[in-house]
Amino acid sequence: MITESEDISEIRRAVQALCAEFPGAYWREKDSERAYPAEFVDALTKAGFLAALIPEAYGGSGLKLDAAAVIMEEIQAAGCNGASAHAQMYIMNTLLKYGSEEQKQEYLPRIATGELRLQAFGVSEPTSGTDTLSLRTVAVRDGDEYVINGQKIWTSRAEYSDLMMLLARTTPREDVASKTEGLSIFLVDMRKVVGNGMTIKPIRTMMNHSTTEVFFDDMRIPASALIGEEGKGFRYILSGMNAERILIAAECIGDAKWFIKKASDYASERNVFGRAIGQNQGVQFPIARCYAQMCAAELMVHHSAQVFDAGGNPGAEANMAKLLASEASWAAADMCVQTHGGFGFAEEYDVERKFREARLYTVAPISTNLILSYLAEHVLGLPRSY
Ligand SMILES: Cc1cc2nc3c(=O)[nH]c(=O)nc-3n(C[C@H](O)[C@H](O)[C@H](O)COP(=O)(O)OP(=O)(O)OC[C@H]3O[C@@H](n4cnc5c(N)ncnc54)[C@H](O)[C@@H]3O)c2cc1C
């Protein structure tokens, strides 16, 4: 439906070829062992896909967000799980946009080669939930260092990352005019602090997601880890969050495409009452409806990436893309299980695994309710509800 350049089509084909090396059996094994798909992430890194957004001057391919979105979409559409590596794409934006030249020189080339992994994003906390501005992790300046105390939750891939983008409060909430001030972003070199102020505890979840709790106990990091100006961190990550929402939305489109293809193939092959189940409109209509829903969401994902790439502020567009795409993928997941009947529950079909993985995205990285309240308040001018 969307016409695209030959460059983008070439990226799609290259990602498809790489993903073909990692079939369902690979993911089923990782899933049952709750193991990190290191071989897959290595392959993506070696092929340069995880360095897509890094400018060429720092060793990356200098692509735009629309290309990164296509990479993530194709990973999901192939039945793979991009959640093992997607953060590197979207955290990057904060470093690219607000990091100093020195920080970029120090980290970006080594992230591009895969020597360093930037996969951990520490924002969520157990007590603040979606109310990010009430987070309690504090960073206090002490000479040339910051001392960090507090706790994060759901910090995914922390065990498999060398660097963490960390949001902490540097000025108490009661001492700032606006609660969006006084938060700062740090690029923490985890290799120096794990076991030395930082403790990581895995959380087992319904899918293979390598997520964790992270505790900071008088963790000392150099003051040079601060990104941009102290106290402005929340503003910095907002722009990164648009990138995150667009990339996650693209993953949801990939998931929806996988479920729709899987269901269409099965409905054509499976014979009951002497004919293909897909001959029944009661089976084919839900598949067709999911296809229409996915195509509509895909247009919004594409549009929001274009606004982002043109230097605009796609706050509303990125949120709508994430809302529509996560709902389209979840509807397709449910439809795919229904189409498969009992076999939708059998591990060897991969449907139940993808179903569990796809469930996340109407909750994280931002839940549907919070997107709706953003649209109601900031786009439609309705009264603020919280
Ligand atoms: C597997 C997984 C991986 C994750 N990875 C990361 C990560 O790498 N880094 C990170 O920082 N975070 C991560 N998260 C956290 C994720 O972003 C949050 O779970 C998500 O933003 C929701 O926050 P919460 O869980 O605190 O829910 P809560 O804020 O407690 O909300 C619970 C429910 O109440 C609703 N709700 C809350 N307030 C309102 C309101 N005012 N109006 C209407 N409804 C409301 C929400 O929509 C939600 O449905 C991850 C989460 C999961 C489950």
C-alpha cells in the first residue's frame, strides 16, 4: 500500500534474509529456556542493522527513523523477537541529539561495531509507575562524581548491556518550579558499577524478555556521564520517546503481518467438514478485518516517522501510531489463535509464543490509557485528568 524507495525495499530484503537464519525452532528454544538470543543480536550487529541510526561519521549507516522502523518491522514479521535489541535504536536518539561531542566520540563508534551494547533504559520505578515525574531515584553531585541511590524496575536487557541510559532526580521535586525540571539523564557505563553500587535482579515474565529490577546503592559514576544540562533530562527523553513509540509501533505492524499471514496460510490448508476452513466467511472475515486494521495503523506509523525525520515534533502522531499499531497487532494475535483452533495453543506453531510477546505493547512502553489521555488533553483540549 505504501510506496517506498528501492533503498528501503533493499533493507527489507536484507533483514528478511538475516531473519531466515533464525527460524521458529530457534526462538522456541530460547523461549523455553528464557535465554537471551545472543546469536541473533550478534548477527544484527554484525550486519550493521543496530547501528542504522548512528551517523556515518561515527561508524554507523546514518539512516533515518523510517529505515530503522522498517528493520524492526521486518524482524517481527519474520517471527523473530526484536525486543532483544530494539532499545539500542531508540535510546540512541537522546545520545545523538543531546550528547556532547566527546561522549559521541567515546561511545558511538564502539556501539556501531558492537564492542559496546547500549540496550538498557532505566526510567520506570516500582512506586511511581506511569507517573515518571514522581520517580525517586536520586543523583547527588559529589566533586567529579554523582552518587546514585534508588531503584528501577522493568529495566529490560540490563544483564546484556554495557551502557544504561538512566533517568534520576538531581533537584528535589519541591525545589523546582515545574515538576518536569530537576531530572537528569546519565549514560552509565555498567561494566564499572555492576556489583559495585548496582545490583541487577531478573524478573521472570510470561514471555522471554530479559527484564530486570536494578538497585542503586551509593553507586558512583563520573560527572562526565551526565548528558546535556543537569535538570533538563525529562525534556531530552521526551524526544527519544517519540522515536521509541514509532519503532515499537513498527514492530507491532510486523507482528500483525506475521499473524495475518500465519492465519491466512493455515485457513487455506486446514480442512474440516471436507473443505478449507478459510472458505467459511466466519473464518475469513476476521482475517480480512485484521488486515484492514493493520494497513490503517501502518499508514500512521509511516506518517509519524516522516514527521520525525523532517525534524518535526510528532508527539500526537507517534502516540497514535503506537496506539493503533499495538491494537492492530493484538487483534491479529487473538484472531490468529482463533483461526488455529486448538493448534493455536501448541508451541510448535509459534502462535502462542508470538501471542504472549505481542500482548506487551498495549501496556509498554506506554499504556493505551495514557496515550488516550495525552490525545484528549493535548490535542483535543479536554480538561487534564491527572
Ligand atoms: C516486559 C516489560 C518491559 C519493560 N521494559 C522497560 C524498560 O526497558 N525500561 C523502562 O523504563 N520501563 C520498562 N517497562 C515499564 C513500562 O514502560 C511500564 O510498565 C508501563 O509504562 C506502564 O507503567 P506501570 O507498569 O507502572 O503501570 P501503572 O502506571 O501502575 O498503571 C497501571 C494501569 O493503570 C492505568 N493508569 C494509570 N494511571 C492512569 C490514569 N491517570 N488514567 C487512566 N489510566 C491510568 C495504566 O494505563 C495501566 O493500565 C517495561 C514493562 C514491561 C512489562
